[in-house]
Amino acid sequence: MKKRLVILGGGESGVGAAILGRAKGFDVFLSDAGRISPAHLDVLQAHHVRYEQDGHSESLILNADEVVKSPGIPDSAPLVKKLTAAGIPVIAEIEFAGRYTKAKMICVTGSNGKTTTTSLIYHMMAGAGLNVGLGGNIGKSFALQVAFKRYDYYVLELSSFQLDNMYHFKADVAVLLNITPDHMDRYGYSLENYARSKFRIAQNMDKEGCFIYCADDEVTMKYLPEAGVQAQLLGFSRKRQLAQGAFLNSNNTKLVSMYKNDVFETLVDELSLKGKHNLYNSMAASIAGQALRIKKENIRNSLIGFESIEHRLEPVLKVGGVLFINDSKATNINSTWYALESMTTPTVWIVGGVDKGNDYGELADLVRQKVKAIVCLGVDNRKIHEAFESMVGIIVDTRSAEEAVKTAYSLSDRGDTVLLSPACASFDLFHSYEDRGRQFKNAIRYL
């Protein structure tokens, strides 16, 4: 009799897991509490996967042998609690798919910079001619690729939500970029709980693996000693030189990376990704490249030639001498801090959305130095007004990307920058941060 596999959630992750489950001979049933997109419905129907939407039928779920849960569903959800009480294993898509591939795993997590660093490492490996796939919290479902592709390597962006339901999965190279407060509601408002979730990326690693981490990140360094990481420890730092890992030379002009007896160097000014936060991302990628035995020429070419990703400090257009930058992926204070820190011209800042318990005080100094006007893009902007009205003379409320863009442009002068870096989730006015970013870009083109 076939084992019964239930998938909770009909997004990219869930649909991929369902297809892989079918390919591996499971009796698969997918359930979504909301509506499944037409594109995903087409895939499910093409592969003859039974499904339901607009609600969960417990009688069809609680008889599962195993459940693959969407990372967006918390363990505290009533249905997940019932599954746990019934002794039914609940796992992540990554855990499930990892069973069916022998590929080497390069895994990246962190509160900020995950997508950029994952994409950069993938770009480096593909440029070196390696047979590599890109997945996790980015691109196509990892499980879907395992079902149909035969890659030798995968570069996976992993959120804390995905890591929480991974138990036996093993990374060969793991990157932990930083740990700053985010998604605190999922972790009992405990930074310790969140940090431990992030360190799960190193679980099951052995001394053959490489754990790459930021030696300048206070939270990472606080919890590293108790994490019990068995892999080789490779740090990266802007502040000090390291025996193994990446750092700056004595006059801060070169990125230097040391792995065993191998030394890699490249000029900081030539790196394609600018700003202090992107220097960290480039450092992490350079060490990963060395650990993977990629030629120095390929590492250097990747660091110099990489193009920024969509929705992350993405230059869009110059209109009337005003540069518009799309940083819609900045959904927390720390991401926006990095964005504002990298601004070199007077800035009109578009901010707002669904607040995650933000402490805007962390941005005060940067706002005083760099922001000439604020355009709020959200339903409830009270906290933004309270935080900044004493330091910025102009704060305007808007309710659409088109209105925000027009208002920001009217407040700008030639040589200024309009920065969309919301520091908030998007779900009050948009379907996702991608939807927010694309509406922003479309509105610019109609100015």
C-alpha cells in the first residue's frame, strides 16, 4: 500500500513537493486554506495530484503518513498541533527533497542578504561551468527540480521558517550572514529562539563541511560557541584580519580570502555590489567559491560582473535627473538601514506597509543625514509619523504605488534619489514584496 503524503500549502514549495511525491510513488493529497493560483492549479492537474482549496478537510489530512508543510504555516497553527499530537511527522519541502538527491548542498541563511548572496554564489558556480541548480526561498521549487533535473550541486536560500522543519538534511557548505530581529512573532518574541533557528543550517554537518559566518555580527558570535558546529569555521570581517576566512587588507583596498593555504585577493573598488552590507555578501561568496575549489579567475569575474537582483537595491530609471531605486525586498528595519546607509545623494524615502513591531529609532541618525522627505506607502502610517516628523519636514501619506511615485518625484530635485525601502511587509496594499516592487517600477515608467 502506498504511503500517504499530505502537502499543506499550494504555493511554489507545496506544488513542487507534491510533484516529487507523485514521482516517488506516494499517495499525494495537497490542501490549501486559501486559493491556489491558476498557474499552480495547471501543474497539479497536469500531474494528476488530488487537491483542495479554500479550506482544510481534517479527515483527509490526519490520516497522512507524513506531511510537508509550507514554511508560511507556523507550528502553532491548530492543524499542525493536531498532526503533532497524532504523531504524524511534519517536515519542510527541503527536508523531503533532500532525500532524493546526492547533489552537494550550498545553503545560505541570514536575516538580510540571503537572496543576493545565494544568487552571487550560484552565478559564480554556473560561470565556472558547474552543473548547478538554484532553489529554496528563491526561484523554482527545490523539490520540483529534484523530480526532473540531475544537478551535481544546489545553491539554496533558506529562511528560518524552512530550517525549523528540517531534521536530517545536511549542508556541505553553509553560510550564516547575520542575525537581527525579524519574524519575532514566530519565535515567542525571543531573539535566542530565532538565533537557534538560524543555526539549524549547520546541523548534521561534519568536519568535511564548511560553515561560513560573519565574525562582526554580535548575535552570531554570542550563539556560535553553544551551537556545536562540527564543520570547518570560516569567518568574514570588515574590522579585523582572520587566519581563515575573508577580511580587508591593512588599507581597506582589497578583499582578501584565506582558505587553508589558498589566498584570493580582489580590489574592493572593482566589486559590482556596493555598500558595506554587500561587501559582507561578496566576502561570504568568495570563501564559498574557494571551499568549492572554483578557480580564482572565476571567483574574481563573478564578484566584478554580478548584476543586482530584482527588488534588492535595484536601480530602475533616471527621470529628470532623479534616480529611482527599488528595494521592495527590505521588509525589516535592518534591511532598510543598509539601504539608507548606501545612499550618497539627498533621498526621498518611500516607507511603510505592515509593521512587524519596528523600532524606527534605529534609523534616526541615517534619516537625519540622508532623507529630505518621506512618502508613506501603507494603510497605517502613525508610527512612521511619530518617529520622524521631528527630523524630516515633509511626510506624506499615499495608498498606491502610482501615488507614491508621483508624490516622491514631485518632492525631488535633479540629482536626488527616490528610494523604495519599506521596512515593512507588503500585505496591506500588495500581494507580496515582488508585487509592490513591480508596481513601483511600472509607475516610474509612466511618469
